[in-house]
Amino acid sequence: MLEINNLHASVVDIENSEILKGINLKVNKGEVHAIMGPNGSGKSTLANVLMGRPDYEVTAGSVVFYGESILGLRAEERAHRGMFLAFQYPAEIPGVRPWQFLKAALDSKAESRGEDKMSVRAFSKLFDEKVEAVGINPTLVKRSLNEGFSGGEKKRNEMLQLEVLQPSLAILDETDSGLDVDALRIVAEGVNSMRSPERSFIVVTHYQRLLNYITPDVVHILVKGKIVRTGGPDLALEVEKDGYKEYLAAAGANA
Amino acid sequence: MTNQNTISRESDLSGGEYKWGFVSDIETDLAPKGLSEDIVRLISAKKEEPDWLLQWRLKAYWHWVDLFENEAEPTWAKIDYPKIDYQDIYYYAAPKGTNEAPKSLDDVDPEMLATFEKLGIPLQERAVLAGVAVDAVFDSVSVATTMGKQLGELGIIFCSFSEAVKNHPDLIKKYLGSVVPYTDNFFAALNAAVFSDGSFAYIPPGVRCPIELMTYFRINTEGSGQFERTLIVADEGAYVSYLEGCTAPFRKTSQLHAATVELVALDNSEIKYSTIQNWFPGTKDGEGGVYNFVTKRGRADKNAKISWTQVETGSAITWKYPSVILKGDNSVGEFFSVALVNNHQQADTGTKMIHIGKNTKSTIVAKGISAGKGSNTYRGQVQIMPGAENAVNHTQCDSLLVGDECSAHTVPYIEVRNPTARLEHEASTSKVSDDQLFYLMARGLSEEEAHHMIITGWSRDVIKELPFEFALEAAQLLKVSLEGAVG
Ligand SMILES: Nc1ncnc2c1ncn2[C@@H]1O[C@H](COP(=O)(O)OP(=O)(O)OP(=O)(O)O)[C@@H](O)[C@H]1O
Ligand SMILES: [Mg+2]
């Protein structure tokens, strides 16, 4: 489904700002990949580059999604093709209702695919169901998108969007950070219920505890812009115990 | 003033015999360019006005001449435009075939109706289906009034200003100029002298007008000015919601629009006045466009309420300060505004809240969106008079910048002459952030859609004050007006 080869990326207009230094990653249909790594190692940058954020410039390498290069596509085109990014820091948009925003997002996806738009009625029903499923306080979704939401509420709102939009590749950037135990379980249950042979996940996390609920197929360790180790679920336990010292030392020696 | 046909001022006002010095054909539908006493008389005659109204116009005219000669055209606003040549404007233009007021839509020129269609104002359907009574002013003469009968049964009067002069002269005589006298300002004087037509509404005591009343204004003739005059009177305990839409076609030369709106809210009544102003803003390079100099003011008596809501996206120049005189005790004034400028547009707009009565309350929510090379100024005045015990004002004034070449300015004046007053003022300036844009685009919205969603969201507090269909139209307008500024 997704194949990343030797991906290098820098910040636009800043010299010597390379953050991703040759990422290789292959995600097959139906797989769940976890990415762990120290602060500032480039996890969010990778997630944003995959989603097409214009602040970054890909200087080398390729990203192929469903057999086609997506590097030339704008963010909305990637979304239309089934990519989704749950943001580490979701933006606040005053005056825009989550409902209105999600309907517009669904509509533009349908439009791009030449499909019919969902009726307002059907959408309302779906929306209400999902609001309940992710345990968002219903008064919250009557407010402005993310404005004044607590950290955990923002993350739940990302989950709501994930569940409504049903993407084929979902990238979750620390969706578990700042969540209470109940919310954590909801995120995990959401992901697990959406797991299917046709849908893949890339879950960026700092905590092994999420992986107790979501069993990943593959775990990657990202350090200083490179994937330095790939393994099974046990790798997460190892990191939890030993930290990243060893990898940082190795990466430092290579640098 | 140059005027070959001038008769002395004294003889003007004497109302004696008058000869049209320059007009060879009184049947013409377009009076010659230029402003003179003759033109004022011509307009009044064309409309078969009573003498008192002609005299009022003439007084206004001479007052304007005085102001003009003393160079009293206002210059304090933050707008920059070439000097207006008042002699190079047509002051009267009637669409063909409307010498006789049409009795029904069938009497209206089909081409005119076609133009309305093009503007997205399907008069018939919209009026009937949406339950809106439309009074459309095409250039200067009102061409159609619908739903009149239904309203008539409630004693509501809604008609063109000219018809009101004919059919309800007592009401006009009583209220014309009572809130905006012709001496008020330069443009108000000009309007009083040459106003062509406009709308009149009267809601009798205790009556709640069951539908939104609506007028669509449009400037059509090249080089013509438009000077409509609107008067709305809500009698004691009455309620009315009035909508005003404005459009003008693409023209490379600038056009002058100087309207006056007077609202009279008697005890315990409420008037809600909503405007979508989309006069032609000029080309991308700043050619042409409407110069919009408008005086709007309402007087709220005891326990009365006046709300102004405006979405201003058009005009090359906007000079407009819908105001409320809070005369009666416990009266309420509101002003909700979104003004958008793009390309070379300039807007200097805001409001005046004049607190005279006790326990009066005013709310101001003014939002300015600047894009392109646009300049947007909020100018507001809150005045608390000595007798206004316990007056309250809340002002919120926000600017949003789209791009780097535009500007936003805020000029609040506050004058407090009673120590019991409570005033709050909040102001903010923000930019559409890359984070917001990317967030929306990552969910599938195009850059343009994302901008539009952010901007309408930001304007929401104002747009939600508009009646439903108008709110949709306003959101659409914001989108269209921003084209080229984003993406
Ligand atoms: N737009 C940008 N401009 C400048 N520097 C940036 C930009 N984006 C990322 N960086 C830098 O790149 C590095 C990687 O950042 P990134 O956010 O990808 O880290 P992360 O692995 O997600 O960290 P965390 O675990 O703290 O979320 C950091 O040093 C960060 O400061
Ligand atoms: Mg991060």
C-alpha cells in the first residue's frame, strides 16, 4: 500500500535543515506499524511529509501509495486518495463547527471520486453515532473546531474525524499523548474496530502502553531522521525498559 | 456651481412658475449630466411630488451647494480617491417603460426581469417561495413590489418611496429627515436634494411583520449616480426585519452611490436591518467600482431596539457608519458588521452609538477582512450623554489579514459624559495561519475552500445574525470576493 524509499526532507527555505535522512518503510495492506523515537527525531515531520505539508521539501527519495508516486500531490489530493493524519497538535479554527467541517471534508472527497454526496440526514446520523462512539461530549461539537478544547478533547476529536472519514491509511501522530485511561482505551478500540485487511495504520507513539491495546505488526525506531531498527511488538517493550541511549550513541557515532 | 439656468434662490423657493432651461424633452428617461437646481426640480416634477417635498429638496440642494463651495466634502476617513466631479454624473435615469408604475410583474420589462435572474434574484420564486416581499429598485425607479396584498391586510405599508409620497404623504412628511436631516452631512444633503427612489415601510402598532421585507438595489446606467432613500417606521410595539441587497455591473468608470436610510423605532418596537452590499468593487487593478457614501441611522425610543447587520464585500470605496440614537430609556442598539476588502478596495466603516436614555445598551461586533492590497478601517464612536444613567456598551473589533500587502486599522472614539456608564472594548488582529490551512487541506479541502471556511468561520458571529437565506448568500459572497487573493 505504502512504500517509502530513501526519503530525505528539509524545511523549505532553510539551508542545511535536513530532518529526514533516508527513510525506508513499507506498509502492506492491513498492517499496523508503530513508530517510536526520541523527541525531535523526525516522527511528526515524516507524518507531515507523507500528508503533503508544504513547509517541507523532499530532496530525495520516493513515496508510492497504491502504486503511484504521491510526492507531486497536494494535501487534499492525498486525502482524497485515502490518507489521513491525526495531528499531534490539531489547529483551532474559530467559528467552524466540527459537523460542518467534516461534512465538507466528506463532500470534497466524494466529489473528487465522482461519488454522490452523503445526504445531510444520513451524515447527521453517522456523526451522532461516532460522537457517541469516541465519547466526545456532545456540547463540544457544537463549539468551534478545537477552539478551547482540552488536549484530550482535541485527540478525541481527531479520532472522531478518523472514524467518520474511514481512510485507507491512517497516520496517528501521538494520538495517545495526553489521554486519560478511558480515552486511551477508546482510541485503541477505535483503531482495532477499524482494522481490516484493506486498511493500514502508522501509529506514532512514545508509550508502550498504547501497544498493549493495539498490537502492532511492526515496530520501528526512528532516531535522527533514520529508521535505525525494525522489529516485532517486543521491540516496544525493550525501548520502554532501556530507552534510546544505545541508538542515540550509535546515530551520533555515524553522524 | 455652474448653472446656466439658475434662477435666484429666492425665486426658487417662492415656488413660482418654472421653465426647464435645458431639457428639451421632458419625456426623456435620462436627464442630462450635472447637478443644478433645475435637475432637482426636474426630478421632483418627474415624480409629480407635492410642493413641500420640492421645497425640502431645494433647501437640501442649497445647503449642499454651500458645503460644496466651502469644500466641506468629508476628508477624515481613511480612503483615498480622485476628486468626484459632481457635474459629470447623471442624477436621474429611469428604465424605459416605467413612467407608469407597474401594477404587477407582468407589467415589468422582461429584459429587466432577465437581469434580475442573472443576478440570482428570481424575483417571482424567491419572493413567493421564500416568503420575501421584494421591492426592487432598478437604477432609480422602483420596478416591482410583491406580496403587497398580504401585507396590506395587516396594515403594513411596503412600497417604493415615490409611491409612499403619493399614497401616504402624512407619514412621509412626519418622518422624512427626522433622523437624518439634510443638514447632517455632505452626502446626506446631496441625497436629500436628488434622491431618486427607495423603499418605505410602515408597521402599525403592535404588528409583527410576518415576512422579511426586502429591496434589491442595482445601478445600471453608465455614469449614473444612485441616490436612494429608505425610510422605515416601526410604530409602537411593532417588529420588522428588513433586507437590502446591492449589486452593480462591471464598469470601468467609477459610479457614485450616496444613499440615506432612516429608521424610526417607536416605543417598544424593534427593527432589524440587514444589508448585503456587493456593489461593483472595481477591477483587479483598481479601475472603476462604486463609491459608496451612505448615511444610515436609526432612532430608538423607549424600550425599542435597532439592529444593523451588514456584510460589505463590494464597492471601490465604502464610507458608511450605520448608527443608533438610543433616545428612549432601556433602548438597545446593535451593530454587526463584516467588511471585506480585496485588490484595491478601501473601506472605512463602523458605527455610532449615541446613548441618551437611561439604561441604554449597545453592542458592536465589527469584523474586517483585508486581502490583496485592500485597506480596511473600523471607525466607531460610542457617546454617552449626561442623562444616560447606567449605559452599557460592548465593542468587539477584529481584523483578519490575508496576505502581506493589505492593511487593517481601528479607530474607536469614546466619549463618556456620565460616570455610571460601563464600556468594554476588545480588539484583535489575526492572520489565516498555515497550520489552519494545512489542517483543513489534510482533510480534503482545497486551499480555496480552506480559506473560505476559515474566513466564514471567523465571521460567524456576524453572519449568524442574518436571516437564513441571506446568511448563505453572504457566505457565498465572501468566497467570490476573495477569489484571486488565495490559492
Ligand atoms: N517547520 C520546521 N521548521 C524548523 N524546524 C523544524 C520544522 N519542523 C520540524 N523541525 C525540527 O525538526 C526536528 C524533528 O521534529 P519533529 O516534530 O518531526 O520531531 P518528533 O519526532 O515528532 O518529536 P516529538 O516526539 O517531540 O513530537 C526537530 O528538531 C524540529 O525542531
Ligand atoms: Mg511529534
